[in-house]
Amino acid sequence: MKAGKEGRWENDGFSYAKRWGERLKAGGLDEKKRTRGASSAFSAIVKKELADYLTSWRMIILIALILLTCFGSLYTAMTTIRDALDSSDEAKEIAKGAYLFLKLFTVSDGTLPSFVTFVGFLGPLLGIALGFDAINSERNRGTLSRLMAQPIPRDYVINGKFVAALMLNAVLFLSLGLLVTALGILVLGIPPTFEEFSRIVCFLLLCLVYIAFWLNLGILFSVLFRQAATSALSALAVWLFFNLFYAMVVEVFAKSFLQPDAITSVEQAVSHQELVLGLMRLSPSYLFNESTTALLSPDVRTLGIVTVEQTAGAVAAPLPFSQSVLLIWPQATALIAATLICFAIAYWLFMRQEIRASG
Amino acid sequence: MAAPAVIELNNLCKTYGDHRAVDHLSLSILKGEIFGLLGPNGAGKTTTILMMLGLTEPTSGSVRVCGIDPVRNPIDVKRKVGYLPDDVGFYHHMTGLENLLYTAALNGIPRAEAEKRAWELLEQVNLTEAAHKKAGKYSRGMRQRLGLADVLMKRPDVIILDEPTLGIDPEGVRELLRLIRDLSRNEGITVLLSSHQLHHVQQICDRVGLFVNGKLLAEGNMERLAQQLFLQDSYVIHVAASPLDASLRAKIEAIPGVNKVEQTENELDVYCQTDVSAAISKTIIESHASLFHLSRRHFGLDEIYHRYFEGRDAR
């Protein structure tokens, strides 16, 4: 039975490719006219989705929550930094060299978590909220088959939703980041250096990629599950798992299976630690945390383990921007790859799915 | 000469696993015609429609709609064909008018033109007052009418309606069917509608195809359908006369062409191969009985359907 099914799929894949070739050949003639009409249809979808997001209560509440928490954490960071600055004039001079501006995003006085923590925590939630009912709500409302009967390629629907959600995120986070920067200048009276500014922009882009990952996971679940509630809960479960439990699971695994007591040499200890780190890095939230740390704290010189011998000759100075970027390059690539893989699976499943008004 | 075929299905098959949803279906629908695809739930009507639109790929066989192959050029087909799915849905938070305008945008119709067309269509389907009402507040009948307007936004050559009358009250059904007929007659639109509600289909269809378990059992207009399905007993004549005794009944049974007579008090149902109304009335008058009523019962689809499935496994 299973073999038969697979055989059919293979067959389908082949005929798909063949038909695509034929479609391409057939479509050569009035391609220009067609693409113009099609692009206006695509922008119509994006516009409508964007309008839907902006007017839905779900989004309004989430965005309000994010704004509130971010400004709350910003306020505590600002008061902490200002107190430190006011204590002496010398502090001001030191501050200029110490990437004080970036501290706005990372410092907290203990009452409220820092801006980075909040974004890392609420960003996924926003992504999931944007994506979890993208396809199945259309299906359940019976609008999907109506949409499919219009002269638009099928992937416009899923692409349009993704683009709209990503645009909303981009606008939200870029404006949030720039607002924080502007407020920082106003309150602290210290302008950010170009390097600090580039680090902030990079950080925001990274946030965007991270949220896009959760968005795509939401979209994937919305294609997989017919019920919006199921897809929302499963996406939230994945999010909780990676945010809270994954580290614990890895720790338990490291303790019980890798037997730290049996380690006798340095090499063993290093390889043990590297394995644990490698496992941790399977979690997108860990990747995000690592890379934001490296980006916003230039003092972080490495994300792996270093032995005492290796640090012996090192100069204790912050890394330049380009080196920090180099440091997080693998993490950023992995995050982007995870995002793309999620989207690719969702896209593939959606393109193959039967469009039926009911059932 | 007959109009050219707009929809042509040739040996169309679709299998899901072991289940054969559509089985060697061949059918051609002519331009300007209203064709009713009739069959019980799960007969493969929706699957057939989806294949016509290129939303599902046939396992084997070919489809041509307006001369285009929907498997290869689904978008070109969808430019010419309007499809109203069963249980059509609209975006709840948008008004009826906004929903229509969105469809227009997806079809690449410029905004000004789209607005003009939307208002025309809303007037046509009698929803002008509800134009600014949220689609989520529409009743089922209103939604179905808005669906019809939505389908017509792109000025289609063909419209395919999947169970358009499902769940609407009788008055709504009549109105919808009148609308569909007017569209077909006045604008020359070819209409394919599927239904399991036979008397609805019967009212407006030029031709009907009876579709069961993926197979087309019979097609044609009502009379031909009856002849195809029941080689004998194509006519039923209903007679009310008094006194209706055994001798009269025997005389009627003796009329050539009569196959069977069923009696209920003073009424008779005469099943016959040809129309023998004249002979029956003559027999009654000549036996000095009074004839109160004589009518040829038209074969409703209900009748056809019921009699077809009578005594056999419908599913």
C-alpha cells in the first residue's frame, strides 16, 4: 500500500515537471500582458492581507503588547544607564568607547527583562499569530476554492500571505528599533556611532529572520492542519519546547548519557562540551540568542568554548563589527536556512493539496 | 447546425487510492446551453468540476474548456470560466461590495470599471441594499446570490455552479434559478450546474446528465433521459373516472401499448410505452363512465431518480 502510494507520488512528480515544461512553452507569447495582470493581482492579495492584519484584533493586541513591554524594558535600561552616567564625568568618556548605546537593548535592572529578551520571547508569538491560520481559515470559510477559481497562480495565495506578514514585521521592527535609537539619543544625549548603528540594523534584520522562521512554521501548520486551533496550539507547543524545554532536555541528555564523571582528559571534556553545544544549536531560539548576544555585546569574542591557553595571548578589547558578523555568520545562515526550509515545505504541501470547498 | 462544444470531456478518469471517483466520463456541453449534472452526494460531481478548472489533475482522459486544456493552462481557463463552489464563502469582515472588488482586482480589472460592474451585478442579483453590509451577516440565500455576482465579475463565457440551490428557501431557489436562466438566455453564457435536488435542475436545464458512482448513466433532455433509463413505461397517464370497475380496468389494460395499471379507489395510473391518452379517454366514455381527470404525468427527475434506484443499491 505504502509503496504504491510512493510510486504514485513519483509519477506525479514526473508529470508535474513535464507539464511545467509545457506550460512554460505555451506561455511564451503573451507573457508580457499576463505578467502585468498577474503582478497587479499579487499586489491586490498582499494589500488585502496587510489590511486584514492591521485591522484584526489579534494583531492590534499583540502589537500593543510588544510596544508596551519594549518601552517598559527600554525605560528601565535608560534609567540604569543614566544613573551610571550621572555618577561621574569620567563615566561619560568611558561610555563612548564601551558601546553604551547597545546597552539600551541588553541592560536590565532586574525588574524587567531586557529589550532583546522581550523580542526573543514575543517575536515568535507574533510570527505564529500571523501565520497559524493563513491557509486553513481560508479553507474553512470556503474562500479558498473561490480564490482558486480566479485566474491567479496557486502560489500567489501563500506567497502573498507570507509577503504581507513579513512586510508588517519589517515595518514594525524597523520602526521600533529606530524609535528606540531616537529615544536613546534624546534621553542619554549620546549619539550612536556608525558601528553601533550598523549593529542595531543587523540585530533588527536578525529579529526579522527569526520571526519569519516562526511565521513560516505557523504557515506550515496552517497548511497541515485543517483546524486553526490545532495549528495554533501545535505551533505554540513547538515554540514552548524550544524556548523552555529544549535546554533542559539537552542537559538531561548530557548528564545521563554522556557521563561527565568519566571524563579524564581535556580533549574529552572539550569534545563533550562541543557535542552539547552542537545539540543546543539545533534550537532556533538558541541560535537567535547566540547571534544577538554577539551582535549587541562586542565584548563577546567567541561563541564556542575556549581553553585558558587560547585566551592567554588575546587582547581584552571589543571585536570590530565585521568580526562580530563573522562570528555569527553560521548562526545567521542556519536561521535563514531553517526559515526557508519551513516555507519550502509549506509551499510544496500547499501546491499539492486538493482544493475542495468542503472536506 | 448545433453550437460548438464549450466543454468537452473525453474518457475522463480520476482515482483516489483504490476509489474511482470519476470513471471514463465523456460529455460535451454546447455553447449557450444549461446543463445539469445530477447525482447523489459523492457521485463525483465536484471532482469532475475541479478537473474542468484544472484544480485537480485527471488520472487519465482529457478535458477541454473553451478549447483550452485546463491541465496545461489552468489560468487561461479560469479567465473564461466562473466557478461558484458549494458552500461559497466570503471574507466576513469585508462588505459584499468589497468582496466583489477584491475578485475584480484578482482578475486585473481596473478599479473604476470594477466598481461600475459590481454595482450593476449587485442590482442584478438584488443585493443593492446589502452592498455595504458585512458579508459575514449575509444569509445563506444572499451569500449564494453574491456568489453569482462574484462569478460574473470577470464576464465569463462559462459558469459552473456546484449545488447552487443547497440550503436556500424555496422562494430564494426560484429567484436564483430565474437569474441563472436569464443569464444564459440574455448573455449567451453556458451554464453547468450540479445538484442532487432534481426538481430544481429540471426547471431550468436544457439537458441533464445523470451521474452515479463516477459514471454517466444517461444524458439528454427529460424525455430522452426517461427513455434511456426505462425502455418501457416511458409514460404514465393518470386517470380519475367513476365508476371504475374491474371491466373498465380490463378494457384499459387491453389497450395496445399499456404495460401496467395501478388502481387507487377511483384513480388509475397507467404505465405505457406510447402516449395512449386518447385511447383511454375513448374507452372510458364508451363504457359510460364519467371521466373526471386525465393527465399525462411528466416524468420529474425525482421520479426518474426514484425509479432508477428502486430495487437496487443506490450507493
